[in-house]
Amino acid sequence: MATYGKSVRASMAAALLLAGLTTAAQGFVPGGLSGFGVGGRSMTVIKGQVLCAGCDLDEVSKTQPSLHHLYQLTHQRGRLVMQVRTVNGSDMWETPLSPRFMVRSKDSVFQQLTAEENLMKDVEISGILSSTQTLDVFGVTVSG
């Protein structure tokens, strides 16, 4: 009976491991349905500039009506407005349902985006955008 129990536990562990690996592999398959508003689970790379931290999209749109492709990213630690230049290397993309996204990330990653010394610099955000307008941010690169 002890041998049967060990076999069942080993089979269950193997099945869980394979299920976890399959799910992770699907999340990072290049190509697929990626980009803003599509709801795919592949990696999204957003390039642009953070215009202001602690501000509101409506405020920026009113004071700077000539700016386009503005998005508000809201995190539990605050919000920012970003002018997006490209998504996954493309100059144009499908318009999302809303220019406002909830952001999930480590606090330190979001703080890097909102740091005063990084405002108006080129930034690259790597993450996954879900169909619920939530952007899971894994990394930020600042240049310039």
C-alpha cells in the first residue's frame, strides 16, 4: 500500500509540474496575440516618455492638446501619464478600450518610472497586458 501511495504522489507532482510549465510557456510565446487591448498573454514592450508623475490624464490632455497616444498608468503607490511611441516595435497599434491601465509591479519598479530624474527620458516597459486593462510590469529601462 505504501508503494501505491508513493506512485500516486509522484504522478500528481509530475502532472502539476507539467501543467505549471505549460502555462508559463504559453505566457511568453513570441508572436501570438500581443499588444495593447488585444488581451494576449505574450510579452508587451512599451516605449515612450513619462510626462508627469502624480498627474491625471485629463489634466495633461487639456493643457497639452497637441500630444497624442497618452496613457495613464495607476499603481497602488500613485499614477503617471506616459506618451507612448511604440508597442512591440510598431509605431501604430490597435486602440485599447481605455487609455487608463492598472499597473501591478514591485514598488521599486513603479518608483523608477515616477522618479523625478527619469521624467521626460526615454523609457521601455516590459510586461504583460491582460484583457482587464491590467499591466503586469516586470522591468523598466531608462535611457537618455
